[in-house]
Amino acid sequence: MISTTVAFHLLSYTALFLIVGMIKPKWALFFMKEPTRFLISSISVVSFMIAMTIYGQAHKEDLLKAKKEAEKTEMVSEVPAAKEETK
């Protein structure tokens, strides 16, 4: 299962990539001859959407897991015993 930590790491790498890429695009995309700031921002937007999707899914799974755990540990009320009939 993917955790929310993965999403936060991806989000921080995306922010770092965006900041470095806006300052000096050649540093972020070192393998390209002429990287543009538009390409940097496009990659950052897509990466941000991926990170938020991962975070949303992981958060949803955590909530479902917590709900299942709460249902397991919920106290069961005692079943009333049948009354004996007296004549």
C-alpha cells in the first residue's frame, strides 16, 4: 500500500524541481540542450497532480483501515437470555 509519506516526498521533490527549474532550467533538465521554463512548469503541474492523487488515495485507505479496526474493537452488547416460563 502507498502511504501518505510517499505523496509528501513526491510533493517536496516537485517543489524543489520547480524552484530550481525556474531559476536555472538547465540544472533541472540537464540532459536537454535548451530546456524551457514552460516545460519545467508543465512537468511540475503533472507531478503535483500525481502527488495529490496518491495522497488522496492513501488517506482514503487509512480512513477505511481505521474504520475496520474500530468495528473490530467495538464492544458487543450481551445478548439477553431467554426467560424461563413458570406455571
